[in-house]
Amino acid sequence: MNARDGRPVSVVTGANAGIGKAAASALAGLGHHVVMVCRSRERGDAALAELRANTAGSLELIIADLSLQSEVRRLAAALLADYPAIHVLLNNAGAIYNQRRLTAEGIERTWALNHLGYFLLTNLLRERLVASAPARIVNVASNASKAGRIDFDNLQGERLYVPFGAYARSKLANIMFTRSLAAQLDGRGVTANCLHPGTILSHITDRQAAPVRAYFRVFGTTPEAGADTVVWLATSPELAGCGGGFYIRRRQRRLPPAARDEALLQQLWDESERMTAGSASRKPATPGS
């Protein structure tokens, strides 16, 4: 296995807090070399220092704002230059925004970060993951996807922006992307799975209305509990060769109807590829039912 100092290499986005930080700690504890990807230098440095102080593992930090495709491309170039092998890609960075705003690249922030960030980074690293096989891709989705709807006339809230609706749409897209990606990678030594981590007490709710924050305080669980299924999907021998699943608490659940609609899966892939300037070298194979 070609790895950093003999360790498997795991890339974890959104690793400065919450599930990402807990997963980075757990993976480092399991002997992985963990590349923590964070947007804020200050928060990233603080998280790295804390994990290094409390984890006898190998960690490093890269700063990148994954809502910007230029930053995703810079991150991918750095990873490809520094790592001959990448064994785990954990797409976790995400947010809920109360107001509709566009990134500097002209894309609505929720869609840019929560979906296109996953899509672009994964496709830029895909061939390196294949060359490193066996490898795994884990996408943090959400049960909020049940409220999501893929409306190609309103993907970016152009006609109507509802914060939770935009978030739910992006999380449904995560599941659909995982399904298409798993089919595309079938037989190439790389699996792709996604999960709902639970209602997690983390910084993602900091900017939300008081009732939402209160709900999370009452019903929320710890980032460590939320990261359990993440780490299990990334490392468990029992999941070797298993891809295309949506999991909650280590149990596979039925995919939402949109993730079983082959035409819709293809349409979303094509639109995502268009919005990332043809990032994928191949279109996905048709998923099974």
C-alpha cells in the first residue's frame, strides 16, 4: 500500500469542528494519516493543535473554502502533488444559510458548498483513488433529504429560496451523486456510500433561528456519535466492495425515490458537470434499481 509513512491517507473536509473533527480524530487514532481540510485558518489551526495534543496520530492541515471551485481545484492539485495514494475521501463540509447569497463565482452558497463541492473534489481526485484501491468515498448527507426536491428551474433558489429547502435539496443531491458515483466506480476498487449522521450539536446551527437552535439542544447528539457511522463506512472490513448505500446508525436504508430514478440521476450529473466546467472525465454508468 502506497501511503504516507506506511499509513493509509484520509482526506476529511470540514474538519475543524463537529463530525469532521470527530472523524479526523478517530481515523488518526486508527492509524491513518489524516489531511484536515478547513475553511478558516484560525479554526483549523486550533483544531489541529487540539487533535495533535490528544491523538497519537498523524495529521496535517490544508486551508480551502470549498464553496469556491477555484479553491477546490487548488486543494485537489495540492493533494495530487503531495500524495501518491489517497485511500479515503470524506466529504463532510456543509452549511445552512438563512439568506440567499451568491459566491464570488456566482453560485448560490448552499448548492456551491454542499453539493458542487462534493462533486468537484471527488471527480478531481477520482483517478488517484482508483489508483490507490482499495479506497472509499464517504459523503455526509442527511435525512433532511426527505424534504428535498430536485427542481432544475430552482436548483439555486432562483425562483424561491427557503433555507431548509435549499439545504434539503443539497442533501438529496448528495445521495443521488453517491448513487451515480458508486455505479460508475463499480469494479474499480473504490466504493462510495453516504449517510445521515443524526441531529448533531455543532456549529452548523450557530446562525439559525432560536427555535432551531433549541431543537438541536434538546434532540441533538454529540459529534462523536455522529461520526461513528462515518468512520465505520470508511474503515469497516465488512463493507469492502459495498457501494451505493445510504446508512443511518450503521444500518442501510432505502434510497429516496429520486436516487432510484435513472433519468433524474443522469440529468443531475450532467447539470453538475456543466456547473463545474466538465470536471468529470466520464459520465456515470447507469445505476441499477
